[in-house]
Amino acid sequence: MRDELQQAVENESEQDLIKCLDYRRSNEIDSNLYYLIEKALIGMWHSQHEDLVNIIYLANLKDDRFVEPIFNIAMNKEIFRWYDDELESTLRKCIHALKTIDSKKSNEALEKLKKTNNDNVKYALEMYK
């Protein structure tokens, strides 16, 4: 996985990135790959931000380096959430990923998102009450 993900990020290959984001391979992701995931999160060369955030959530990847990129994805629909409709599935996954990280920094990001008064943020957070 390491070589494949590194090649995908370095070559800015969306097709190679998609292969790495198959959830069945999420058990191959360890903390040595987090820097590559972070680079992909901030990358504007692909449209896989939703799947990246989802992998963080589903594979229980906890690292503060993901917080700012996830927050930026949540806040910048025009740049990172091209496919979000009125249910804003990517935004909701950002909430779940930040809750998974569960650090001081991720909780601060969640508080900022709450202040947007977005109903989808509210609904996603209600799952944790």
C-alpha cells in the first residue's frame, strides 16, 4: 500500500488514488502513511476528498494533522465538495471523521462547524448524543 499511495500522491493520479481508497484495504493503512493521506486531503488534483475523509472515519485513523484539512473540506464546498447535494454527505463524513479523531484540536473544529448553523452539521452531531 505504501508504494502505491506514494505513487498516487506524487504523480497526482486520481485513478491510482481510487485504488488505494478501497475500504477492503484500509487495514493496510498505518501511521507511516498518514503524511500521504494528509497530502491527498489537501490536494486539488482529484475529486476523492469524500472517500479520503470516509477512510479516516471508518478505519479509525486518529491524528491531528488531518483536522485542518478536514475542516477546510467541510468549509469549502466549491473547492472540495463538488458532488455534495442538499444532504451534504461529504460534510457529514467530515463531522464523523473529526469525532473519530477526538482530540482538543478536532473538538475545536467541530465547535467552529456548529457555529455555521448548518442543519447537516447539526444532524450529524445528533448521532453522538
